[in-house]
Amino acid sequence: MPADERPDRPPRRWVPTLADVGDVLLGLATTALGLGVAIALVDGVTAASPLGVVVVALAVAVGDLLLRAPLRWFAAVAGAMGALVAGLVVQVAVAWVALAYAPGIELDSAWATAAVLVVTAVVMAAARWVWGANDSDYVIADVLRRARRHARRSGAVPDGTRQAGLLVVQLDGVAEPVLQQAIEAGLAPTMQRWLTEGSHRLEQWWARVPSTTPASQAGLLHGDSTQIPAFRWWDRGLGRLVVTNHPVDAALVETRLTTGKGLLAGGGTAVSTMFSGDAASAYVVMSRTRSRGPDGERAGLGPGPSFLRFFASPFVLARAVSLSLGEMVKELYQARRQRVRDVRPRISRGGWYVVLRGVTNVLMRDLSTSLVAEALMRGDPTIYVDLVDYDEIAHHAGPTRPESMRSLEGLDRVLRTLEAVCAVAPRSYRVVVLSDHGQALGPTFEDVEGRSLLDTVRALMATPAAPGVQSGTGEDWGPLNALLTSAFGGGRTATVVGPDARARDTGEAAAGGDVPEVVVVGSGNLGLVWFPHAPHRLALEDLQERWPGLVVGLAAVPTVGVVVADTRDRGLVALGARGLVLLEQDDAEPEGEDPLVAYGPRGRADLVRAARLAHSGDLLLVSTVSERGHVHAFEGQVGSHGGIGGDQNRALLLHPTDWPVDDDLREDVGSLRMLVGAEAVHAQLVRWATAAGLRP
């Protein structure tokens, strides 16, 4: 409870201090400066004297103050989109009135008002950059001023008397080795300071296959990722693809996972996540965007009032939109720079990704920062936020390319901003920073092989009597065919036809329905194949009988490192181009070359678990992994994750030093002991929260 609300202390009468006056004057001066430059640049508005500009700045500040209460009421009724519309209308209306009626200001066109707002926001952002100020602070400047005024008039409250709180910040896709590089390069000074001062400790945790955001976040927030075999998958029970970044499917998956005791149960808040973690308040959470609240109304993006300070604060939204456009221009330049310099591997970086980068790296980051700041000032006990900046850029540019590493600089600034809010929040928050997985570099499967994984599977499914796969003489299949015959008996050997053959289309709609004959999905360098016409998962023997060229053909593709299939009597088997190994028999020796050597000490355990998940494919594939840790994504990404290999499984955990990781939760991974799987990280977070009194 804040000091001024304690029953044993009479409320203080607020008397403005010099610091309060300084805050007001500084805000007024910076706004006046931005407005002055904007009025000078924008046609349709002129100023006869600086006094008129100061009056406009003062009028904007007063209008914001007077309209905040009615706007909060409206946002509570109209929700997040209502807050957006109201915020835009009010900002333009207040600025128009100020410019139209301030002495010494001539406004010739109402349209000039919007231009003044945008230019002012850009000028103020540029000034902060030149001055070296933290640009994330501007997003929540009003929140910080309000909190500091509250703290000054209520008196300082020692940390020992404040209730505890937990803030978990997910840096999406950032591998622990990549963060180490960023710290050494001076791109993450906030996290570096925490490590240098000894308040935090940085270590790795192992993101198991599938090393994707849906699986890891389900494990982190709900303690269970067993319903998620990839980013998207074929659900035999539903008879369709489930795609986790679709709101309906995210909600479906969460109903399969939740026990009501997630990480954020008991009054927590989720911001910009895929699943809710059973949070009481959820903002921009995929699984909740189409849900309904207790009153039966659609919950949408979350309660409207928390969005209001971002949407209605003068120049904040205009700044975010303007800088988002700037980010898009920067992406176009950086993509061209890669092409001109012939940086390899690379992929096309055009289309909707340009817009997506601008939205995620500026607009969504600023909005998430604002929403978290509001939750901190409310004193929500546990808060979890996902920041996706790095992950989006790294997918298209590469995990350690300059633009990807630079995005970590912006994320570190967000941490510094949230640290400042935590210092004046009603709770004593501890900050845990983690990632859901890393990323690995490499040219895509299609770039190397010249066709997609789906086309490859379709070609290999061709029967000997039908057009088949172009594969030369097929000599490289001989040893593996012999091994399969020796290990499992029966079946037919693969038949390869000549170089002019063309693949039969096995993806067309089945007779009497829309169910395809084969479904192939890629999650980074993890590939999954289903045969939906079969009511259950097919065994290797079934596949050999129906499509004798399929399994050995996939294993022989140069960029495929291992193919995992189930057998009728001997469990899972992993096949490579020149050998196989039974995965569920610990004493089984590889026959031929061991196909798991490149996947390290966790290869066998991770692939067994992934292949045994309820919705896993009939076949599971992982690309080859080079000595440098490069992989081949089965989708169009030069930086990828989802399978195993490189740094994609080496996620980070930056936690308070006096909150150590419990040794009984660790496992051996080679020479290291670490948490293995998002479920283990969830268990540790729950233990910390319980010890801090945040959970029963």
C-alpha cells in the first residue's frame, strides 16, 4: 500500500516543489521548441512571435490534463479501439483549437494541424536522439512524472516495506551467445550494468524441439507445451491446419493447456504474448483477442483505459507512427545494402515485411512499453511482456547481422525505461529477462535444393509406375535401403526414375472433400509431414509399402540431416543418408553412420520427445547442421528456429543474483548444467514468485 494511503498516516497536502515546477517547465519548453520548428516548416500556419508558440504549448498541455478524465471513462466503455479513435480525435482537436485561437498564430488550413502534430513529434524525437536521451522514456514521460510527483508528496517508501512484484521481459529470439556479443559491443549497457554491479546473473537454458515461440511460450506461461509440435500443424481430430498466430487457434490451444494455475494466475498481466498464462488482464494477447469478458462483451485487445496514455498523450502516437515509417525506410536501405554487397546467405526482404518491421520495432514496442508501465504503476503482482523486435529482423537479415544486433540496443533502452518505472512503482519489482529460443543462420532449403520441401515430398511419393523424382542413378540410396531391409525386413526398395521425370501433384483435394493427400510444414529447420487420409499416424513400414521412395529419398537429400519415423515394433527410428539408429532403445548401436552426431548431446532426447507429441507428423525432419552451426530452414528465413542446431536452442535467462536457479531443476547438457525446456523455466519462475509471496 502506498505510504499516503496507510490508515496510520494522515494524507499529506500536496505542495508543488521545485522539482515539480522543473518538470512542468521542461515539458513546456521541449513542446514549445518542437512546435516552433513545426510551425516554421509547415505551410498553412505561421507565428508572429515566440509567445504565441508558448501559448499553444501551454494550451495543449492544459487540454490534455482537462480531457484525461472523460477520455478514461470513454475508453472504459469503448475499449482499446475506442481509446485509439478518441485519442486521435482529441489530439487533433486540442491542437487545432490552440493553433486557431492562440494570439500571434495564423492557421490557414485545418489540415495543417495534423502536419504540425507529426512534425513536432519528429522534431522532439530527433532532439532527444541528438541529446542522447533514452527515446523510450518519452513514451511514458507522463507516467514517470505522475509517479514521481506521487512519490514526492507521499514520502519515500523503503523497499523493505513495499510488497514484492515480478516483471518478466521476453526478448523474443535472442540467444544467450548473441546477447553476450551485444554486451561486449556496448549495445546493451543496461544489462551490462546489472551484470557488472552484480544485481543479475546471465545463463543459458535449453529450448527443446520444437524451439518455436508458441511451444516455448506455452511452457513458460502455462508449464505445458505438449500440445504444440510446431508453429503450425495438421490436427487429425479437427481435420485442418492449426496456426498459432491465428486468434481462434491460439484460443483453442490455450484451452488444451490451461489449468487455471499459469504463471500469471492471481491477478497478473500479460502484454503482447501469444497465450495469457491465466492472467487477470491481457493486452494484445493472441489467445484473448476474440474472447469475452465477464460481462459478455468482447475482450478484444484488453481494457481501454490502459491504452489511453499512449493514444491520447500529445505527440506520443504521432511520434510512434512517424518513426515507424522511418523504420520502414531504414529496412529498404538495409535490404538494398545486403544486395549491393552480396551478403550471403540472404533472402528477399520486401513485401509486407517492410511494414511489419516498422510496426513491431517502433509502434508495438512503444505501445507495449506504455502498457507495462501502466501495469507497474497499478501494482499488478506479476507482469509478462514479449518484445519481438530482434526476432523479426533476425529472421530476414540474419541473427548477428548489424541491423539485428542494433535492434538489441532499442530493447535495452526499454529495459532502462522500465527500470525507472519500477523505482517509483507501488511494489518492489524484481526484473527477470529471458528469451524463448535463439536463432541459427543458413541458406534456406529451397535456395540450396531448388524446390520446396513440399515439392520434394510430392516427387518422392511417386510410385514406380508413375512420374517420379529426378535423382540421377540413385546409387546413394543403396546403402540406406539395405539397412532398412536388414533392420525392419520386408517392404520394397526405392525406385528412382530418369532425370526428365516430373512430380505428381499429391496435394490436390481428395475426392469428396478438401483433405489433401499430404501436408508439409516447416518451422525453421524442423519439417513435419502428415498424410491426412490415414486416421492415425503411419508407421515406417506403412510408408515403405505405400511410397517406397519417400523415406529413403528424404534422408538422401543433401540438406536433410535426419528423418524420424515410428515403427510397428521397434519404436522410433532416426535415418540419415548413410545410417540409422533406434531412438528408444538406449543400448541400440547405430547401423552405419550415426545420423545424430551433428545434433549434440540433446539430439536424441529432443527428437524422441518431439516425435512423440500428440500432434506430431508421420515424419519429422531436421536439416543438416554445419560445423559453424548453420542450418537450412524449410521456410523462407535466413535466420531460423524451430528445430535443433546452432544457437537456436541456447535461450537466455537473466535473473536476480539472489534468486538462484535451483539445482534440482537443472540437467546436464554436454559440459554445462542448465534448465532444459520451457517447463523447467516455468517451474523456476513459479518458485521465485511463490517465495516472493506472489502465489499461494
